[in-house]
Amino acid sequence: NAGVTQTPKFQVLKTGQSMTLQCAQDMNHNSMYWYRQDPGMGLRLIYYSASEGTTDKGEVPNGYNVSRLNKREFSLRLESAAPSQTSVYFCASRARGLGELFFGEGSRLTVL
Amino acid sequence: DQQVKQNSPSLSVQEGRISILNCDYTNSMFDYFLWYKKYPAEGPTFLISISSIKDKNEDGRFTVFLNKSAKHLSLHIVPSQPGDSAVYFCAASAGGSYNTDKLIFGTGTRLQVFP
């Protein structure tokens, strides 16, 4: 039972490059999320998808796009990476009617 | 503007003693609170939650207390064990336990339990 799987786990980009972080969950959850964690800042919500076919902005959406490809998969795209996007990114999912989120192991992104 | 605050970045406790982690919030609309635990190089894992209709929730060694008038919650770990050494995040939601789409997290407290 894999839970929430994120790829890649590590990535180094140059400023201006683009990349996509992939996330998949096998728990049949309806809602999926992308958070970033920075030192001294806790976890901040970037985008979320309450159900298949919908996406909404979170607290820090600028510079990111998302796609809810199907019920299992939710990707995060950086079109033109900036050093300020250096962070650890976490994908999470949640079952309808329950409060707790289940997180993946994280993807560490460095933008030079 | 930090809506959920964990003012102690770190806490060191001896094995067997009680660990108390604190969390304060400013938004009176928050009605559901969660604690997450995070080990290095892993994702956060859910620990315990509490709804605003309660003032205490217990699960084994972990108890969460909520003081709504003070906008304060705390996590008690008794007895503390070395395996409890991790970063603990407090999180809050204004959507009840059924809708936590916009969880707000605190900055975390690093707990170290020493022998």
C-alpha cells in the first residue's frame, strides 16, 4: 500500500527552466493538495483539488500551475522556475468527510 | 500575518517525562485542529485532532487540550520516548472536520527526547 507517491524526490533546476512534480495516491481519496515547506514558515498551501475536475488556489499560488489528471493524480508545474521556489514540496490527499490529510514523502527542489 | 503560531522552535525533554507542545491561533473561525509529526526526509503524519466542541481528546500517550477562550491548544505526550523526537506541527481549519481543504499550519516545534 503505497499511499501518496511523489516524483521526483530531488531536482535541481536553473532559473527559467520548467518542470512538473508528479503526485499519485492509491487510497481513492477525493481531495488532493500541494504544499511547500520553507524554514521558519511551516507548510503553506499552493493549490488544491477538492474533487476530480476542480482546482483552486491556496495561500501561495503565484508561479505555479496544477492539473488534476484523474482521481489518482495531481501534478504541480513550474513554468519558469525562480530561486524563491527553492523548497520542499509535499503532496497530500484526503478522503471525503474526514479531516486528516495524508502526505507524501516530499520533493526537494533547488533552483539556482 | 501568522494565524497559527508555535512560539517554541524547540523543546528538549527527558525520556519518561511529559512533553508539552503549545500552539496559539488568532482566527476565531477555526473550529478543527490537528497535530502532525514529521521525521527528517519524510512527510508529515497525522497524530491527533480535536473539534472545537470538545476541550480534550486523548489517544494513547497523546492528549490534545483546547482552550477556545484563550485561542490556545497544547499537545501532551506522556511518557515521552526517544522515538517521539521529531518536528510537531499544529494545524487549524475553519471548515470543521469534514472540510480541511485550507489547513493553516504553524511553523513547527522540534522535540528532542533524550535518555
